[in-house]
Amino acid sequence: MWAAMDIGTNSCRLLIANPTRSGKLNTVVKLLRTTRIGQGLCPQENFLRQEAMDRTLEALREYDSVIRKYPVAEIQLIATQAVREAENGNSLVGVIKERFGWELQIVSGRREAWLSYLGASGGLTEADNPLIVDIGGGSTELIVMDRANRLKAVSIPLGALKLYEKPLADKELKRLFADKIKDFPQDPGIRIVGVGGTCTSIAAILLALKVYDAQKVQGFTMSADDIRNVYRKLINLQPLERLTIAGVYPGREDIITEGIRILLTILAIFRKKDILVSDQDLLQGLMYEKMTDLPS
């Protein structure tokens, strides 16, 4: 049994799962806490705030108590965009080692993209060599394998929380993404697969899930028109009002519309009418990567 944790810009997550001989993962525990370690990060104040780190450490303390209830043989912990760009991000490494005995890996944008690709592609059979789009709180990754089986990835330092805190007009947003992915493959037949909280939240709204159900979200197809309709439904509501809608969960109510704007921008650039959703992402990717290292 393995445990994997991710300190993301908006949330901190835990996955405990059993790897099987067939190469699958049987999920035992999945938890998410909205800790917003990246709150307020900007070029002028490029430091993790103490209160944000405290929220994250409290979530990790909870996860430590959960992990101790299971026969976990290996623990992996990573941090992504907010921690890797903050000037004091490395300070978390020592604190976490001292409090929990865990080694925190601050992963690069490219490694984050690779793990997302592994997790999403390993959990889907509906898409052959997909283009993975991972919209996080602090960054957005696009990942695909080219014809020579080489990873092509781009990490754009803009996610739902960042866009919420530092708004951009639609034209600016499209210009930013179009410039960053101008050299990306524009294969008209490629299938786009979305991972991360924005995509799974839209799916949950379309499925009217009062309680999140990973099995229903996994492999769900959303049309661009359906996504636009969700945006129109949410944009005229205050964040607290959005929580009355099935599929909008605490911690995402204020930033979800900004995540949707990013997703619609990407779909427009690639001229895609729909997107496949994967509930599996970089947490599963960490485990799939570990499985490939095991002796057969």
C-alpha cells in the first residue's frame, strides 16, 4: 500500500492506494483540503505567507494521522507551482522533514506535466495518445507524446487561483496561451483530456453530483457548449450562492469561473468541441511511475 500527497497552489491532497499485479490502482483513501498555499503570490510579494504554510501543515498533520491507520509501505510528497516559484519555498522542506519525517520533492513544471500525463493516460482507455490539459491553481500544463514517443510539454504559470487574484481580459488570456502553445502539435484528430479541479468540478456540476463520485467523473465527456453554459450559470452568482449548486464544493466556489475561462480558451485555440475528463492525475502518476520501477 502506498501514499502520495500533493501540495498544490489551491489544495493539498492525499491518495492511499494498493497497486495490483495487473498494473491498476485500487484506491483506499482520497482526501482534499483547500489550503491555498499560493494565496497572494506575485512578483512583488513572492513569498509563501505564514498563515498559508500553517494551513498546509495542518492538512499534512491530518494526513499523517490517516496514513498511520494503514499498512503504508511508501510515502511520496510533492509540491508544485506555488512552492517552486516562491523565494521561501525551500523552507517547507526542512519543516516537513522535522515534523513528519517526509522528504518533500519540489517538482519542476516539466516533471509535473509528466506525472499528470502518466496519471491521466494510465486511467483511460477512451483516448489513444491524448493531449493532457491540467489546470491547477497556480499553473496550467499541456502534455502530449509526439510521434517519436518523446514527451512534449509546456507549463504556463497561470491557473485558476492566480487568474482570480490577478484578472486578465479575455483577449489578454487568449494571447498569453496562444503564445505559449504556438509550437504545440495541432493534430485535428487528437483527443484532449482534462485533469485537475477545474475539469472535475465542471463534470460534477454537469452530473449534478451533490457528493463527488470519482467513478462517474472518470471518462466523462463535456462539450464546449455545456462548459459555456456552466460558466453562464455561475458567473452571475456570488461565490456563496454557487455552493447551492450540486457539484460546486467548498474551496472552489470563488475560483471555478476563472478555471473555466482558461479551459474554454484552450479549447478555442485547439478548435475542439469537447473534452474527456480524467479523475486521475499526478498523484496516480507518482504511483504508476513507481510501478514501472518494480521487478516483474
